[in-house]
Amino acid sequence: MKRYSVMLLAIPLAIGATALQAAEKAAAGAATPSAVAAADRSPEAVVNSQCIECHGSGKKHAPRIDDREDWTKRASKGLDALALGAIRGHHGMPARGGRPDLTDAEFKAAIFHMFTRAVTAPAKK
Ligand code: HEC
């Protein structure tokens, strides 16, 4: 069991390392590397490029971005508790939603962005 979770952790880390190398290469050639990197890490960009894969459609039973009820229920335990589970990853969710390069603050901002979108979405029924 322990070995299994170590392996699970290693996968996103390996992907992150590759992405980092690619980002460094891209940054070296880009005219405004810091602007590009910052844009890619904004809460909205992170959600739209990464989290949406599962949270857009509810894939693997991820709470959908427009599901106010689900997010309200989950957020009732507090943003820190919510973030902690998501940072570690659980059930169908990879650690940090598959973005191990994000800091805790950046990851929390992405969660908050999704939560805000959920609670401001029109009620479904
Ligand atoms: C590969 C699919 C997938 C991706 C990509 C993904 N998630 Fe998730 N996420 C899930 C699933 C599935 C759950 C439900 C897990 C559960 O209820 O135990 C979940 C649950 C969550 C929760 C709620 C955790 C809780 O304690 O209830 C948060 C917060 C979250 N994700 C944030 C994110 C953020 C932020 C991103 C983007 C950086 C992201 N997720 C990307 C699949 C994904």
C-alpha cells in the first residue's frame, strides 16, 4: 500500500519535471518569459487548462465546476481542509490535480476560483 502511494506520487512528479524542462526551453526562446509563466499559473489559467479536464464534465465523479451544491458541501469543512486532501490527491484525483509545480498558494487560488465559479453559477433546479 505504501509502495503504491509512492508510485502514484512519482508519476505527477515525473510529468512535472518534464513540463518544467519544456517551460524552461520555451522561456529561453520567448520574448517575455516571466509574463508567459505568470499567465500559465494564474488561477483561471490553471483551472481552464488543467482542472477542467475532470471538473468540467464530472469525470471520475469530480465535483463539477457548475455544481454549486457539491462544492458548498465540500467547502463547509473549510478551504484549508479541502486543499489538503486535494494537494495529496485522493480517489480519482491526482496530487495537486496533476500540477505538482504549483505552490500551495497557487493551488488554493485555483480551488477558490472553481469554488467561486460554482457558487456564482445559476442554481440547477
Ligand atoms: C484526473 C482528474 C482530475 C483533475 C485533472 C483534477 N481533479 Fe480535482 N478531483 C477529481 C476527483 C475525481 C475528485 C473527487 C475526489 C473525492 O471526492 O474523493 C476531485 C476533487 C477535488 C476537490 C475536492 C476535494 C475534497 O476534499 O472534497 C478539489 C478542491 C479539487 N479536486 C481541486 C482540483 C484542482 C484545483 C485541480 C486543478 C489543478 C483539479 N482538482 C484537477 C479529479 C480531478
